[in-house]
Amino acid sequence: MNEFAQLMSPSAFSADTLGDTPDAAVLAAYEHWWTTQGQPVSEAVDRAGTPWLRMFDRAGTRIDEICYPPDYWSMLRKGYREGIIARVFEQQSLLPFYRIGYITAFHDPGLYCPYTVSLGTAVPLEKYGSKALKARFLSHLLRIDGTIWQGATWMTEIKGGSDLGTNVETAAREQGDHWYLNGDKYFASNLGAELAVVAARPEGAPGGVRGLALFLVPRLKENGELNYTIRRIKDKIATRSVPTGEIELRNSEAWLLGSREQGVYLILEVLNISRVANSIASVALAQRAMAEAVFFASRRKAFGKAIIDHPLLLQQFRERQHALRAAMALAGKAAKMLNEVWRQTPPYDDQYHLFRLLAHLAKYWTAEFAAQTCKWAMEVHGGLGTLTEYPVERWFREAMILSIWEGTAHRQILDGLEVMQRKHAHKLLFEQLRPLADRNTLADMEARVAQHLQQPPDEQETNAETLFADLARFTAETLRDCPAQATR
Amino acid sequence: MNEFAQLMSPSAFSADTLGDTPDAAVLAAYEHWWTTQGQPVSEAVDRAGTPWLRMFDRAGTRIDEICYPPDYWSMLRKGYREGIIARVFEQQSLLPFYRIGYITAFHDPGLYCPYTVSLGTAVPLEKYGSKALKARFLSHLLRIDGTIWQGATWMTEIKGGSDLGTNVETAAREQGDHWYLNGDKYFASNLGAELAVVAARPEGAPGGVRGLALFLVPRLKENGELNYTIRRIKDKIATRSVPTGEIELRNSEAWLLGSREQGVYLILEVLNISRVANSIASVALAQRAMAEAVFFASRRKAFGKAIIDHPLLLQQFRERQHALRAAMALAGKAAKMLNEVWRQTPPYDDQYHLFRLLAHLAKYWTAEFAAQTCKWAMEVHGGLGTLTEYPVERWFREAMILSIWEGTAHRQILDGLEVMQRKHAHKLLFEQLRPLADRNTLADMEARVAQHLQQPPDEQETNAETLFADLARFTAETLRDCPAQATR
Amino acid sequence: MNEFAQLMSPSAFSADTLGDTPDAAVLAAYEHWWTTQGQPVSEAVDRAGTPWLRMFDRAGTRIDEICYPPDYWSMLRKGYREGIIARVFEQQSLLPFYRIGYITAFHDPGLYCPYTVSLGTAVPLEKYGSKALKARFLSHLLRIDGTIWQGATWMTEIKGGSDLGTNVETAAREQGDHWYLNGDKYFASNLGAELAVVAARPEGAPGGVRGLALFLVPRLKENGELNYTIRRIKDKIATRSVPTGEIELRNSEAWLLGSREQGVYLILEVLNISRVANSIASVALAQRAMAEAVFFASRRKAFGKAIIDHPLLLQQFRERQHALRAAMALAGKAAKMLNEVWRQTPPYDDQYHLFRLLAHLAKYWTAEFAAQTCKWAMEVHGGLGTLTEYPVERWFREAMILSIWEGTAHRQILDGLEVMQRKHAHKLLFEQLRPLADRNTLADMEARVAQHLQQPPDEQETNAETLFADLARFTAETLRDCPAQATR
Amino acid sequence: MNEFAQLMSPSAFSADTLGDTPDAAVLAAYEHWWTTQGQPVSEAVDRAGTPWLRMFDRAGTRIDEICYPPDYWSMLRKGYREGIIARVFEQQSLLPFYRIGYITAFHDPGLYCPYTVSLGTAVPLEKYGSKALKARFLSHLLRIDGTIWQGATWMTEIKGGSDLGTNVETAAREQGDHWYLNGDKYFASNLGAELAVVAARPEGAPGGVRGLALFLVPRLKENGELNYTIRRIKDKIATRSVPTGEIELRNSEAWLLGSREQGVYLILEVLNISRVANSIASVALAQRAMAEAVFFASRRKAFGKAIIDHPLLLQQFRERQHALRAAMALAGKAAKMLNEVWRQTPPYDDQYHLFRLLAHLAKYWTAEFAAQTCKWAMEVHGGLGTLTEYPVERWFREAMILSIWEGTAHRQILDGLEVMQRKHAHKLLFEQLRPLADRNTLADMEARVAQHLQQPPDEQETNAETLFADLARFTAETLRDCPAQATR
């Protein structure tokens, strides 16, 4: 079944979109490692459930050690060794990060998270850190051996993640050349990281998002003690490959990144990286689920033939495969667009705003596609799909994390609407799509958007979903159908 | 928030559709019990995971005891005590079963399964069992105290559940007044039942579905020994309130129900009951997920107000609530239709075929609605939705079982197509809807179906999904919008 | 097998020693409840493992809810309803507490802990609390319905439990009529209690045990907020029926019990109650393990007969049964002795010191006996004994908790030695035993103790174990063999 | 603390007794691997609990795959790569097996089991297998790479393991050059092995042990299908590094080893190897527990000094360390004695009977010592010892498996008595000990044994325990105190 073969290889499927030079051999080797060694490790980690936290050693000293099986650490380090972070700075390009990440997420979507937050730590440090800070910390994050430091990006607190301006209660107090943070982070991913970027409000800063600043917080104090404690690791429905939990900052040593007025921009720049990573991971997961479904449907028989050969299932498969290519095109476009603007600092240019719209469209569309595809793949398996004994049950659980991480659909729609309202990002989008799209369809889409933006604000919000979904689909399909121009 | 209040009560929400007389007081008391006592039990059972099987007692005797916490058994017996089975035979009506079941499924969709398979055992026994068989077994199933026997319906084997004609390899050998079965059942729900109906092929019977017969198989042999063994309990993504597993039939004593030529009809009659139950449970679960989402969204604040008061979320909620009523109308119609035909024996009349089409539409539509609604409810919770700490994560898992149990969407579409092709069931449907529906919409729908059925068979199958989905939506919305006539 | 029958009933076995009037009917009913209802609950709770902590509700409010199955709470409340605490104050006697506790511990040794720490809270409150404190809190602890408050006794911190004088770092600051505590308690049993007694050091108090005071700390502040938080529930090898964990006291409201100089005496009085309870529980557990072993050994056959009928096993059983009666006599003596002195306040009389020696002997001897008996019972089961499928594996795990709770053997020996050195408690013991014991054996024992106490201090310690063990055995066997006089 | 240092290294501690030439470098490297890599794997495997069985692949084919994390397999293969089996045949000596095994068991007592049963398969195959059988199977067991086959020794059935003569119901039917087995094995260790030796009764053979024969049973049939199925993996209190479960033999292909009359001798020869391995593992575990206790007690402080420096604890430690050397001497003697007789075939000479007595003494004494030492080590840890967070809790659980595996104390005593009664093995023992022991003590021991054997049989059994314990202690201490001569 030739049309199925490409589905089995994430590097083959993503190559046209993300480009694979100059890393083709690296990608192939990494993919081979996953097939032969990584896969059973990932499966065992998922099956073992939430990892365990050893809070104290036998001498009663607080240590907060995250107890994964040793296999886990090998699997985790593998990506760092392949240069998933280091290549970004070597090549001054984000694309190696998304290429390697696509392969990672095909096999373990949760594992892409530590890499993403590590990059989300390294980038602002490199862009906004003082010379002294960079000298002290940056090289640790760029290693490709077992001594690498991991990063983490801790923003959200107990009252919610969307409205950071209201909900961040962590306070920062300046003293000498550094700061002390006090507060609790509620959704802190990659708890074991050696270095984190953390949102906090300097004493005396105004309320709202404008008063937030971004800080660098190492795991250990200068005197070697723990700089913060882990309250607990959370039991999540999936992504057990990344320890997510709660952090208690208590006079934790910290260093300011950038200026204290710029915090919100820096936070959004961190989010840019992870939103695109989420889109990439969503497409990879959708591909995986389809591969799983096809594998099964080619072997399972009913009424005298393989179930994939039943016309309805075959039709569903073909439509979904076509849609998968559109999702890939959209996520790839967002990645390449970010690659053009990620070095910008505020004030940003129009390309940056166009990227933001693309990122919202991509995050929204690919996550939804992944969730629906994993659901479909589970249904293809029938009753077997509901059993923890077989892999598809896991992909279904993983998908919902991707749907919620980095902002739910609701958030993407509203933020996408805002960047159209305030920065007219849709105009730039239409300009980019004009040479590729069918003229009438494009005109129709332009008119709908223009008309929508005329409505009173509440009405714009009320009716935003259909418009946004259609815009995402239109963009994705246009990019898919004219890939050559799309990649420029 | 008045528009939300009804969502919190399954009996209130379903009363218009399913009717609540003469059981209103019973329903209210049962619902109260769930709120005050049943809920934490159900939650604890889900959290404890797959129950455990004690295979041998300390003397080395095989016992196959399913080790739930005692609480579980109290919760399970509660429904029987309320007469979920007994009332069916007292009132000669299935509606009490669906009314009580709706409340059960709102709180624990998996728990509705034991009741459903118990009814699926009692009905064929009562309809097709010999006098002697009924005398011996029936009263055990109709009790309302702790001595009640549970039933179970075991059809599927390792090679798959859709194509029973090919895949049932369990063989039945006649000897004297009873039979001996040998074979393995792979998806056997309610493993602890005292009595099961089991599909098997009598020696010498033809291949295919026409050669299947239905047997009654008690848990214990006449000499008190186990009549079959449980190979294992399966780890499923949800419905931990029902032990599902594998059964090894080894010279297991059995009694034929009906004639050996009629087996396939009896099997389908059992499926009728459970397909409608699945539809009812799907609507109940969707209501529950919405109630959960509204509860949360009314308390969670962002940007200065409860998130439910944000226009986009409010819009999504209202649309979904409207759709919930359509789903209720469709599931209710299937239940009431079954209530008119369930006493029929082959050959069946046209009403029976109309019911079959309705059942396929309802199973398909409501399960999909439940899955999407639970996904939405999870997203409303944001990151909290992914944590096992809060209830919505469970509803999301439960929904996928409903989507797959009793045949996936794929199966419903194809079987629905067949009953239109072979029995013209759509014509009866359109006649029923004619007085209720918009004339033009109806005419359009009729034309599409007629045209579809002209296509070559493979093409009919290839293109069936959109047609079937539209037919389901049309039927559901028509019934919702004209409830008075719909209930006759 | 008549010699085995008594083993099956804890109330029957303990009646001679603990006396069963005036509670005989209550005890019988309670034992019946365990056999018919409590046992499967206790088994399910153990199998479910460490309970789970829900830290926040969906609104983000810290709640620290301990998630046991509802069954657990019924089982727990059963003992309170039988008056395990209330009867102590009604009858002004500890014996009802030990009688009911014996039955509890026979079925679930861990469950006896909540009752013990509840009594350990009520007693100092009643003895040392101000009128206002008692008016406010005491009646809550004495209820026999579902509104009862539980108590807890939290002393130990991370650096260890034996040397409280050095290791208690929790500080108490006085303000107005109450105090504020700050510190972490590391082994805090019965985390869900509504009221705890807590060891802390008032600001300005001297170091060492003399500087400790005992405080009453409710779960909720006067304003209804949590008065402290639970850091986590610990995974223990056994006693899963009591949630043990870590408590974070942060400006927690507290009330001083007694004077600030008396703390160490109050702490030791609390320990008196629980050390005797531990002895009672150890005997009960040993009885249970023997009952389990005999049940099995009477049914299991090898070489043509029940294994209990093999001479070596029968001999082991008989010796152990004889030893069980000695252990019962010793634990019962400690209970009755405490019952005579528990109302004393410092300075204490000689009877109190005699009690202390008896308590150390009983705690040491019975815990060791329980551990060895559970090991033996496991070996009687052979390979089956190592399986979690059968009960004996649990008794083996439970025993080790009893061996360590309330001070290991090491601690009992040294503290027992001290009370002989400083208070000459052995002389009182020998006076009590003189009318009962063999004259020569007694003389020999007296001489050995006298000689031992002549040695230099380090040498006394080095050689203490054999002496202490022999003294315990001598006391236990003497009391067993002359029960009439022993009970006075 | 010099007296503690040797405790930390199993190779150092065992070297004097087991000899370490010519493998010293191998042993050192293997020990280093454990310290740096193996330890966290072993800990993770224990924490993950009982492994999981995947019974069917997605195509519905029975596969019975044991789902350990991949780490587990690396850890397991490590010992094979070091030649734990292969060196036995290369060097024609069992000592490499016991030397490497001692290091294994120090770190993971359960892991020594797969090696032991692999050797227990290879030895009878090599000794009693036909030329054709050996050509076909033996080399697979002797590899030192990842393609090695594991062995397994399955004797016990549901009714019990001591009285195989009565309880083995597995039947063997001869057909052509091989046999077919039918029956269920209840305690089958190392379920994933490629080859097993299995006790069964040929059709027509007499009852009792004399009718048993030993068969070689591969995991796969000649046609590549599974030759038997795994019913389940058992949940045990410890040794989670070896999958133990139940095997269903259904017309399983098998080959007879030796003659059909000799089976019982072959079974006992297999037991010889594993009884000594159990003794070696017991000493290793005791050493480990002591190392753990000393590590802790050197760091934990109370009353102003490390708790190991408190006289009573220090005394306990020294006595126990002295006893550990005696246990090592006894286990080592059994190993060396077996090394002299393991090539014998029936009829055996006196040396063989002396070995049997030594094996019973060693199995009995070392297992008891390990259990008591692990209990003591747990108590040294106080409350921390009861937490699953720290290692000592595991050693305590592991010890009870060693106490029961290969026959409980009861079994060793009775079988030891029998070999004294029937083969006068004690006389040979005394002759060996005469040059080493104190003359009076030896004479006293001889007289006691002689006198004991004069008693009526039932009385001998009734009173056997003290005698046997004293004989074991006397032998162990004599061997310890004269190591030079003891090793000859």
C-alpha cells in the first residue's frame, strides 16, 4: 500500500515542508534510534504513570529528586545530544529545533515539552541577558552531552493561565545585583530543570500585564542549596514524559531578563516558540495516530477483507491524509515565519504580527486536527482502541494535552482576532496568500473578515469561531496546494 | 443563572422526553442518592482503576472473585433495588429502564452497562426461553434485593465484533436437554454476572451469521462448580464500573434460547436494547459534561468576569445546549420506538425496521455529540481539565467508550444504509417526520437519500458519512423542535 | 479443633485479660460487624494503597482533602460510634478504649491509630486545658455520631523522633490569648483530624526537652480557613488505614495546654496512651496472624494430612499460642496499670514509674512477638504467603509498623533502663510479681538487674538487650501463669 | 569507620570465602556497573511493581509478552554477559556462578533468580540430555550476548510445592521422539524463559515422587507457535525483578531428560543448585541491609552523636557483623561442597549426602539471618524505615521471599533430619568439623544428635527445631572461626 508508506516515517513526511538539509543524516539516525530503542522506553514511561518525587534524602535534607526510571533520562538526553537546542544557536535557525522536534513528537509528544521549554529559556537569555548572565548560564544550556542543563518556563499560577496580568501574584524584590522571588507556580512543566524563566511582578510595578517582568531562576542557589521547592508532581491524563507540577518560590534567587517594563513582550516571545512547537507536535501526533490506524486496519479483517479496504474507511482515511498535509503546511509556515522574526525585539514590525496570526491559526487548527484524528484512530481499532494494552489509547490521551497547552482554541481565536483588529495582520496574510490562492475564494474570505471586523466588539467575539476556523482551513489548504511558493 | 439550572438535574432534563410518570418520586429519590452518596463512590471506583481478580482461594480452588471495594457493590445494587430491571416486566415497558438509566449514566456511564446487559439477558429469556428455563432462571433476574442475579451478553471474540458471522468460533454441542460450549469470549462485559447469553455455533450449523445460535450460560454448573473461567479483566481507558474481560468456556453448560436457526435475530434484539441504552447514556454524559463545564465557568474568572460571561464561550455553551436537546429528542425517540416493537418476534413488521434506522441514527449521533461535548468541557477547564484531580478528565475518557461500544460510527452508518437499502426504512422515517418538519428541508433530504441509493454499492458506502450525519441531524432537530407531536 | 477456636475471636481471647463487662454486648456486635462488613472494606483500603490528597478545589482554593473511598469513612466512624473515645470519659476508664481497640486491631491494626491519637488529644485537653478551651473543643471529640472531630498527636520532625529535645524546631509565638506556630511536622499521623496536639518550643524557652510545650491546633482557623497545610501523604509499607504525612505549620493558630514548662510531661502522657495501644494492637495482630495460619494449615494438605497435623508445625503452633497468652497478659497489665495512673499530674508517684517500666517492657515484647508471629504465619503459607492475593502478606507488613511506631526496641530498652536507674521501677515490679512468681527465678532476675545497674553507664547500655528481653519474658510469663492475682 | 568499609562491597566481603580468582577483574567491573548504573534500574523496577503481561498483539495473536521497561532487560542481560552461566561450563565449576551471584543479590536478590533457574536448566540438560537435545538447545543457554536463551524450572502446582509426589498432576504423553504435557504450573518463575525444565508424570507411571519425570519444554513449538500460555503474573511482596506466574501447558511439546524413573533425582539436583543460590543470596542481602543500616546510622544523629555511636546500637551491629561472617562461611561451604558433587549421577556417594545436609543447614540458617537482619536494619531507620521512599523497606520485603523460596525453615529441618536418619550425614559433618571445632562443644553436639535420632519418629520431628538450629549455628561458627581449614 504505497500511499501508506510515507505515514510511517515522520522525517519523510515532514521533509518537504520543514526542509531537511543540512540535517538529513542526523534526522534519519534519530528516527532509527526511536524505532529501535526509544519506542519501548517511551511506552514504559507512559505505563508507569506519573513519576515520583523523593523530597528528602536519608539525612533529612530536602532534595526534590524526580524519580523516573534511568531509561527516561537516556531518552531525554538523546534529543539534546542530537543538538535539538545547540543547533539553533549554531545555525542561527529555529528549523533544526522543529525538525528534530517533529520526530520526537511523533514518538512521544510529551517529550517535546522539555526541549521546548529549554529553548524557551535559552532564547530570552541569549537575547536579553546581560553579558555576565550569559557568561554564567548560557553555555550550560547549549551542551550536547550529559552535563546539559535543562530550561523551564513558569508563568501560570493557581488562578489561571490566560489572564496573566491579573493572576500572577509572584512578587520580585530587588537586592543588589539580583532579585528574590516569592510566590507559587501552579503549572510548572519540566520541574527538574536546572534553570527557569519565571514571570513575576517587581515590587512597586503597576498591575496588569504591563507590570510583569521575566526572571532567570536557577535550581540551586549560589551556596548550593535548593533555590525553590517542588510542592508536587501533577497527575495528568497524558504527557507523562514531562514532570509538571507546582513550584514554591521562597526568597528564590533570580536575575532580571531585559528591563522590568518589557516583561510581557519577553513572555510572549517565549510563547511564540512553544505555540509553534505545539503545532508541530500536533501534526506529528496526528501522523502517528494515522500510521497506527493504518497499520491496524491493514491487518484486521471483517467480511472477507482488510478493513482498510472497505470503501467508507478508505474514504475517511484518504480525506484525513489530505487534511494532514494541510495541517503540516500550516504548521510549517508558522515555523518558517517565526524563523524570520524571532531575533526581533520590541517594537516589532509587521512580519512579526503576521507571524502572530499564523501562530494562532496553526495552534488552533493543528491541535483540533490532532484531537479528531486520534479519536478517529481509536475508533478504527474498535474495542481494542479502548484498551491500555495497545498504543492508540495513549495517542488519544496525548492529543488533549496539545489541545489545551499554550492556550485552548478559545484563547487562540480571541488572540487571533485581536491581532487582526489591532495590527491588521489579516491583510498581510492575504497578501502572502494572494499569489497562491484561488482568486474568488480569497476575495470571499477577505470580505468576510472585513465585514466581521465591522461588528461591535462583543458580537465579533460571539461569532468569531466559524470565521476563524474557515480562515485557518483556507490558509492551510492554500499552503498545501501550492507548497513551492509557500516555502518561498 | 436560570438557563443552567436544568443542566444539573438529569431527571429534570430528561423528563419531557422520556416521561417521568409513574416513577417521578422514585427518580427523584434515586437522583438524590447519587448526589449525596453515590457520587464519591463512583469517583473512588474510577480512581482505583481496573478491579482485581482473585482466581483461587487459599485452598487452591478456582473462584474468580472480582475484587471491587464493597462500596461498589452497594452502588451497583442501588439501581437494581430501584427496579431498573424489575419495573420493565411489571410495567411491560422499557421506559423505566431508560429513565433510571439516564440518571445512572449522568453519574456513572459505565455503571449503566451491567443494568443493560442484565436486561439484555432477561428479555430473550422471557421471550424465547422454554417454560422450564424461565421457571428456573427468570425470577432471579427480576429481584430487587441483594439476591438478584446479574446478566451479561457475550458475543465478541478475539478476531472482532462487527463480523460475528465469521468471527464467532465458540462451538456448541448438544447433549440431552442441554448443550456444552467451548470457546473464548474476548470482550465480555459484567464478568461477575450469574447468567449470560452467549453466541455460539451449534455443531453442524452453517457458516456465517445464519449459523449462530444464542445460549443461556449460568456462572455455576448444576454441581456448584464454576461453569467457565475468567482469563483476565481488561484495563480500559474508562468504564471501570463494569468489569470487562475474557471468558474461557470449557465444556460449559448451556441452554438454547429460541431455535438454532434464529440466533442472529435474537442477537440483534439484544443489541437493540443496548444500542438505545448507549444513546441514552451518551446524552446523559453530554449533559453531565456541560453541567461540569458550567459549574466551573461560572466560578473561574479571567479579565474581570466569570469566563462563562465571555461572549465566545457563552455562545458555544448556548449552541451546545440547543444541540443537547436535539440529541435528547433523538435518543428518546429511539427509546420510545423500541418500546413499541420489542415484543415482536421474527418476521418483523415495518415499525421494527424503522426502529432499526432510528437506533443507528441515534447511536451514531449521540455518541459523537457526547465525545465532542466532553472534549469541549475539558477545554473549558483549561489546564485543570487535563488533571486526574478533577472530574472532567474522567468524562472525557468515558465518552470514548460510548463512541465505540455497540458499534462505532462506521458500523452504524453502514448498518443504517443497509436498512434503508433493503427495508426502505427511510421512507417510514420521512412519513413520521412529514407533519413535523419544514416541507422544503424534508423534500431536499428525501431527494438526497433517494439519489444516494441509486449509486453503485461501493460508491454508496464511500459517500455515506455526510448523508448519514445530515439525516441524523435533520431527524434530531426536527424532533426537538416539535416535541409534542414527536412523542405522539 | 477446639484449641484453635478461641483464636478466631479477638473479644473471646482478650476477655479474660482486659475484662469485658460492662461492654460485652457492644464488643460482640462490633466484632460481628467486622466479620460481616468491615473486613472487605479494610482489605480494599489496604489494596488501594496510599490515599490521595486533593490539594485544591476547582476554584483554586486550598482544601487538602484526603481521598479515601467512602467505605473507609464508614469503617472509621464505626469505632467512634461504638464509643471508643466517648466511653473513656463516661466510664472514667481507659479499658473500653483498649477492649474495643483490641478488636479493631485484630482486623486492621492501622485503623487503631486514629482512635489512639484522638484519645491522645482528648486526654490532655481534658486534663490540662483551660475551662474556655474545654468548653470550645472537648465535646467535639466525644461525640458518637458522624459529626465527631478526630484528634492527632504531632511531635516528630525531620531530624528524628527519639530526641525531641534537640529535633523539635517548630517555634511558638504568643499573641494575646493564643499562639502562632511555625514549623514542619514530618511524621504526622491522622492528617485529616480536626484537632491536633502539637509539640513546639515557645520563643525564649530553653533548649532541650525542658523547653518544649504542648499546643492544641485546630484544622481550621477561627475565620474558617485552613490553619495549616498538608505537604504530602507518605507511602508506607502498611497501615494504609491511617493517613500519615507532613504538616506545614505557618502562623497556625494554637492554644497552650498546661504550662509552658510542663510540655515534656504532657508529651510523655500522650505517649503512654499510645504505647499501651501499640502493645494491645501487637497482641491482636499476632492473634490474627495465628488465626490466619491455623485456618490455612487446617485446610492445606501435604503427605496425606493437614499440615497443622505434622508434628513440627503443631509444636510450633502450640508454643506460639502459649507465648501469645503471655504477651496478652503483659499488654493487659500495662493497660490496667495505666488505668490506675492516667489521671495523675506531675509530680508523679511510684505507681506511675512502675507503669512506665511496664509500658516499655510491653511495647518491646509484644511488638517483637507480633513481628515474629507474622513472619511465622507467612512461612506457614509457603509460597502463597508471599502473594498480595492473600491476607497474611498484609499482616506481615503491618507488624513492622507496630515494631517501629512509638519507639523501636532500642528506644524501649534504653528508656526502660533509665526508669530503673533513676526511679528504681524494677523494685516495684518485683514486689508486684513476688506473690506470683517462682521464688528462685525471681531472685535470680532481681540479682541480675541489681548487678547490671552497678556497671558503668556505657556498659549498662551495651549489655542491656538480653537483660531487658529476659525481664520482659519473665514478667509476661509470670503474669500469664497467675492471671487471677495479676488482674487483682 | 574501618570496620564498616568492607560491608559496602559484596565482592570484597565474599572474596575470602568464595575465592575470587580467576575472576577478580570481572567481579570488580560488575560491582562497579551495579553501583553506577544497575542500582537505579533495580530500584525503578521494584517501584514499578509487578510487570504487565501483553497477551495478544493487535492482530489477535497470543504472544504473552512480559512488559518490563527496557532497562530491566539490560540489567538482566548484564549478568549473562559477565558469564554467570557460561563460565560454569567453561571452568567446569559452579563457583563463578555463586561469586557473580553474590554481587547480583547484594543489589537485587530477585534478579539472581533468573540466573539460578537458567543454570538449573542448563545443568540437567548437559548432564542428562541426549546428544540430539544438547546439540539443539544447550548452546543457546551458554551465550554471553543478547541472543542468550533463559531457562526456568517449573515444578510446583496449585496444591503445594513440598509434596511434589502427590501434587504434580501434569501428565506427559509420549509420541514418537517427544512428549506432550498437559497441566498447570502454579509457581513458575522466570516466565519469559525460552526453555524450561518441567516436572510431570508420564502416563502409566506410578503415583508418588518415584513416578515423576523431568522434561525440557521450549517456549516455542517447532512450528514457531507458543508452546504454552501464561495465565498471569503474580503480585508478590518482593522480587519484582523476576516474573513469577502460572503456566498452562496444553499439549506442550517436551523432551524427556534422563530416564522416566530418575525424575525425582533430577528434580532434587536442580533444587541443590537453587538452595545454595538462595543461601548465597541471603547472605548478600543481609550484608546489603547492614550496609544500608550503617550508612544511615553513621549520618543520623540523636542526643549529640551519630546513632551508630550509641553503645547499644554499636553492640548490636558488631554482633550482627560477626554473625554475618558465620553465615557467609556456612553458605560458602555449601557452595564449595556442591561444587565437588554436582557432576555425580545416582547412585550418589556419601559426599553428596553430606552436601545435602549442609545445604539444608545453610538454606535454613542464612534465610533466617537475612530476615532478622533486614528487620533490624529497618528498625535502625526508625520511622523512615517504613517508607517506600528509602531502600531498606525493600530489603525487608525481599528477605521474606528468600525465607520461603526453595523450601521454608520447616522443610529444611525435616529434610535435614531425614538425611541424618537415612544417610547418617551428620557423621560426615562431624568428621569434617572435628579438626576445626572445640572438642567439648563438638562432643556435646554429637551426643545431642545421636540421642535425638533415638527418639520415636514423631517425637524427633516435634523437637527438631532447636536441635537443627543449634547444629546450624555450631557449623557456621566453626567454619567462620577456622576459615583456612574450612576451605581446604
